Amino acid sequence: MGLSRTAAALLALGGLARLVVGWLPATWQLERGPLVDDSFYYFVLARRMAAGELPSFDGEVLTSGFQALWAMMLVPLFAVTDDPWLPLHLAFTVQVVLFLVTGIGLHRLAVGWGQPGAGTLAVALWSLSPYVVEHAGNGMETGLATCLAAWAVVWGLSLARDPSASATTRFGLLCGALVLARVDGALLAAALTLPLLVRAPALAVRAGLVAVLVALPWFGWCFAISGSPLPESGAAVRQLSSLYAEVGVYGPAPYGSAAFVWDNLERLLRVVVVQPLVVGPLGYLAHWLRLPGALWVAVAATAAAAVLLSRRGGRLPAPVTGWAVALLLAYAVLVPGQWFYDRYTFVLVALLVPWTAALWSGWPALVRVLLLATTLAVFARQGQVLFAPSGMNTAGYARLVDVLPPGRLAVLQAGTIGYFAEQPIVAVDGKLHAGARQALAERRFGAWLAEQDVVGVCDPYPWLVDLVLQQGSVAGPAALKAVPLHRGDELIGLCALR
């Protein structure tokens, strides 16, 4: 199941292109690169931990609002230099290595599920997709979690066919690392362990115990910080989602209602099935052309593809199918962070790449060429959007640093600002600050803010500042003065100051 020359060349070219992107100058990275504001949450935490501190964004409030393994991998990169940009370039380099290792795993899965040419198709989709550039190189845990998930599927399916004690231990270690990479990896680890539980219960228990032992210190840290074994960022996302639902940011349905959950499922499915990585460009084109019922056209195409593939003996393995359903339901109901759905579903889309390639490999050569050509055209359109200057990505936050009022500031989306600002910055969106999260949950954020040792609260999005200050505040809005922040004639943010 080694890589063909074509597949190796595609993967190498994809890695080289990503390496070049990762080492482009700072201005380009902020304005056009795949970094997001939450990437800088990791960079701030890693920089502090490299200096010998416990995990904290502001140096005072300890946090569990991050994924452990990626943060730990970043720490050595910040230990070697005080330069603010070199560790970020090194992090991009690490993500390129993860991209390559993931591609090899997806190739192996595609060959196992389809015909020999399926591996090359899988690598082509993986290497050329702007969606992969965006999320596998975003400075966050996404690329690491995807790499471990791909290899967990490779090892888990192999172990279910031919169990052994040594392989089980290695699989348990991999599953533990997967949970540390992103806590929702526990769903995939459990799904992959179930077939082993039926065939060799003792070995399944062994794998589970190894995985739990690997992840146990992190669970203990989370429990000590928040009273829950899960990272506190999940509770913050739920709270923010509830807040956004009240003002209809993502639709009119009340938070937690059946209509709200259904809307979340539709959003999740739209992210998955409109990607040309899954089944081909049909879903994306239907969505782009705004055809009536475009989402369900794409879902129907995906279902039809599943039937076609299963008739050729290449159905998606049951553990992967079960995990996919569980993952979508978990994010529709338990952690409904609609603004993060592109990132939350990336691992799922990546693991559907070999399945799609297996489907394509059964068609005549002319059909495969047409599918690939159409997909490349869609990728070109996506790439234009991805690499266009984006003032409200990290560049928008970085511009705000230069016009912030002096003093210790609370910032709602604080990653980029906290990384580059010289003054003290407190992250108060709730992901890294239990007090802010609790104040939002109890609808006393404005009053709580007035009690903090800060001169005010800021964000590039003025509506967000207004929204959180409305939460049960008696002293907050009355005691704070809204000050627009401008750069030239452009409004770039809002500060509510004492």
C-alpha cells in the first residue's frame, strides 16, 4: 500500500506549497493566511508555559479552555526564541509534517476501500483543496486531530480484523493521544473500539484503559479548573451560542428548541456535503448556484454515492459511520458553536476523502477526469476567497492593537490582541476565563465587568460589545462610555470605558 509516484509527487508538492505559505512575511499571514483569532489563544498560552507558567491567558486566571496536546507541542517552539513570529512559522512547519502524515493515512484507507487508483485520487483531493489549506494549517489543533484520527481508523480497522496484545496497546496510546488532541476524539476512539469489544473483549478493555491513562492527567486538570473533566471552552461556546440565539444571529429559533437543533444539523450537513472533497463538486455547485433545496440535493447525491459504493463492496466501515452520526449530533445539540462548524467538521470531511476517492475509482477514466477537472475549478474559486485580504480576520484584530486606550483591558475576542499588545489583556469571552463565563451565564456580565480591575471592554465587533453589556447589568452600561476606535476614517472596533 505504498504511495504511487503520482501520489507521492502530489503530496510533496502540496507540502512544499504549504511550507512556502507558512514562511511568508507577517503582514501576508495576518491579511491573507489561514490563521484565526483563536490560533493566538494557543500562542499566548504556549508562550506563557514556555516561560514556566501554568496555563493562563492573562497570567492570573488558570484555564482548561484549550486542547492539551497541540498546546504542549507548541511550548518548545516558544522556548527557543523571544521573536513573536518565528514560533508561528515553526508551528506552520509542524502542521506541514502533519499534513503529509495524514495524506499517507488517507491514501492507505482509500486503497483499502476502493481500487488501487483510489489512493492517488484521495491524495489529489487532500493536497489541492483550499479547505484543507485553511483548516489543516490554521495554527490550531485541527491538523493534529485529523492526523491522529486518520491513523486511528487505519489501526483500529486493522486491529478489529487481526487483534493482538501489542497492537492493542499501541492503539490505546493512539486513542489517548487523539483525545488529548481534541476531546471529541473520544467518540471516534469509542466507535473504533466497539468491534474489538465484540471480538476480543479483554483486548478492548486493555485499549480503553491505556487510552484513559494517557488522557487522565488532562481530565484531572480540567476538573480542578472547572469542576468538569472536559475543557471549559465547551461550556463557553454553549453560553455564547445561547446569547447569539437570543438576538437571532444564526436564525430565529430559540436556543435548545427542536427547530434550533434541526437548524444546527442543516448547517453541519451543509459544511460537510458542499465540500468537493465529498462525492465531487455537485453539492458545492448546487449550493453556489443557490438552487432550490441545494443542501438536500447534495445530501441525496451523497446517499446515492453510498449506495453505489456499497454495491461494489466498498461501503464506509460501520464504526466510521456511527462516529460521523454521533459527531454531528453532538455538535448540533451539546456544543452548538455554529460559527465554528467549518472547523468542527474538518476531521469528518477529511475521513470522507478516501471514501469519495474509492467511489470515484470505480468510474471510467473519462468520468474521473471530468470529476477531477470540475473539482479543480471549484477549488480555484475557493482559493480566491481564502487568499483574498480579510480585514476582519487576524488583520482586523492586529490593527486594533495600535489604537487601544491605555491600561488593563478586557477583550472579548482576545487572541491576536493579547498576543501583540504590550498592555495587559484579559480574555473575557468565557473560553479561558471562568469568571467571565459564569457572569455571562448568570446574566450579570456588565456588573461583573465593573468590578474587575480593567479600564473597559473592547472588541473589533461593536455589536458584540453592546450585546454582552446588556446581560443583566445594572452598573455596567451606566458606568461605561462607548468609544469608537478608528484607524483613519475606518471604524475598526469599540471600547466601552469607565
